[in-house]
Amino acid sequence: MSNSYVLVINSGSSSLKFAVIDPESGDAVVSGLGECFGLPEANISWKYQGEKTKEEIPAGGDHHQYAFERIVKLLDSIGLSEQFVAVGHRVVAGGEAFKGTVRVDEEVVAEIERLAELAPLHNKANAAGIRAAMEVFPSLPQFAIFDTAFHQTMPAKAYMYAVPHEVYDEYKVRRYGAHGTSHYFVSREAAKVLDKPATECNIITVHLGNGASITAVKNGESVDTSMGLTPLAGLAMGTRCGDLDPSVIEFLMRKGWDQEKVFTTLNKKSGLLGISGTTSDMRGILEACEAGDEAAQLAFDVFTYRVAKYIGSYLVSIGDLDAIVFTGGIGENSLPVRHAVLEYLKVFGFVEDQKGNEDARFGASGQIAASEMLGAIALVIPTNEELVIAQDCVNLL
């Protein structure tokens, strides 16, 4: 273990994830989560030396600020505060303004806030987290790491929409993608499994969680990805609709829906939650499926079908396939989801390794299928965005 750590922050609209990362070993010395901000059940929990602690957050006041102050007290109490070299922040949307990790100043924070229109559920919260961290850690250098940066290598044929060019020229309306830090990490880890340089690997990375996206990584670079101008596009997700005929929006507004209702419905009431009518959590969907709930079964089927369809389409993007990689909370842990997707992929010759698929869960990685037809394998690799963020910070220092 080194004596120089990076505090990694992922600030959401109602939550705050944090971890103290050793950038040399990759170990998380401390990790925690503040959640349910703004609600009576707001709480903060953390894991240190194998023990988990959970505390309620008092009602009223700024829960983000309270969480930061509690984190500082925690880190002081275990003697870590003086060993930080930087604070790294996950930011969802960097647009075309940020093509890589940058050191934070007031101008950077203001631009992150301006780009909130590209990630309305995320960027404002990311910026609020940065401001809070700058206040409680005023002497530490702070860095912003962008989910969109990895996708800046996409060619124009992949990121441009078929709309008048002035829409792009004036408003920068294009595909930006998200989850780039995760797609970058697991594609590099897959290259190690393949025993080839990342620059010689063609990999489809499948990040499945409450938010979900798929990326075609050709010769180590992102060449296409399922999310679009915002993280609303692509796969069906926990509460997000994914791909949608734009005329649906016009249709609903003609029926009297206003902009806010459309936005809230498509972002917060659709996806697994919208189809099932009960839950946005895949675990809850699977429980309901076992109980014979037809709406939950449809939600599961839509989710897995879209995943398989995107994987199939990205064979066009990358040509010769080396590997498919599942990651994210669902991708790493949900055996039924992976099984269903692999069933669809039988058309490409993939044969599931049932034992391998069962074993590759709950933090374990491994091979879960192979295709003699394509000469490719399917893997599960747990993502580690915090490590990428910490290493980026140290590299820039």
C-alpha cells in the first residue's frame, strides 16, 4: 500500500458515492454511499476494514453538504485526510468541450453546469459535488473525469444524426455516449485476458445497470455506443425508455402533455419500471417473473432483446470480434439476463458455459461463452471506474 491516496467522488441528484483509492494497488481503502437525499430515510454508509457502518442523515439542510462533512470526519478519524494527493470527480457529460480529464477550476465547473442540458439528471449534481468538495478540501487539487471522453474517438458516421447540419453546427446535437470510464476499463482488462495489446483488440463492452449502454471498441478505441445526445437513448434501462421514435414526443404533446411531463415520464417512469408497472430493479423484475407476472416478463424480454440486438449490430462496427464483455451491476451479477442474451446470440455461434456463467458473479470474473464461428469469447469483468479516475488524477499530477 502507498501513502498517497485519491478520494473519488460520484455525486448524484439524490446520492453520493465515495471511495479512497490506492492508485498503485487499485485497492479501495474506504468506500461508502450516501443515499435517499431529500427524503426522511436519507442515510450514509461506509465499509472500512471489512466492517460496514450506517448512519441516518438528519432531516432538513443540504444533505450533500452534510455527507461531505461526515466523510471528512470519518477520514480524519482513521487518519487518512493528510494522505490525499487529489480528489477525482466522475462527471457524466463533457460534450465536445472536454476530451479528457481536466483539473477543476471555477471556469470548468461553470462549463459542467452549462452542459447539464446533455445530462439533465447528472451534471448539475456532479457540479454540486465538486463545489462541496472544493469547500471542504480547499487545498487539494480536484479533477473532473468525463463519461463521454472515451467516446470522442467515434467517427462522424457514428456520432452524427441525420438532421440538417446547422443543428450540429449551432447546438452541437450529436451522439456523445456515457459510461466511458467503465467501457475503457473493462476493454483494457479484456485485452489482458486475450493476451493481446488493447490496440489490437475488437471488443463489445456491455455495461448493464440501472443505466445501461453498449460500446463497440475497435483497436482499443470507441467507434460506436448506444447512448446518444443524452443518456436517455439506446437500451431500455431501469427508468429510462431508451430508443424511441421522436414522433412519440410530438404525439404526446399534441395530447396535452407539457415538456416537463414528457421529460419526467421518459427519464424517470419508463424502462423496466414503466413496462412492469412495479419496479426498476432487475432483482424485483426477476422475482415477479418467477411469480408469473406477465408485465414483469415483458420488461425482462424487452431489456434482454435490446441488449442482444445492439451486440449483433456492433459486429458491423468492429468487424472481427475478439470478445463480448458484460459488466455493471446487472451485467456482473444477473445470471438470467446473461443467459437470455446468450440465447439470442446463438445465431452467431455462441455456446454458453453454464458453470462458467454461474461462477462469474458477485465480484468474480470469467469466461461464460464462446463462438467457434466468430473465434470470439464472452466474459464477465467487474468494472472499476474509481481506479481509472484515481489513476487519471495521479497521471495529471
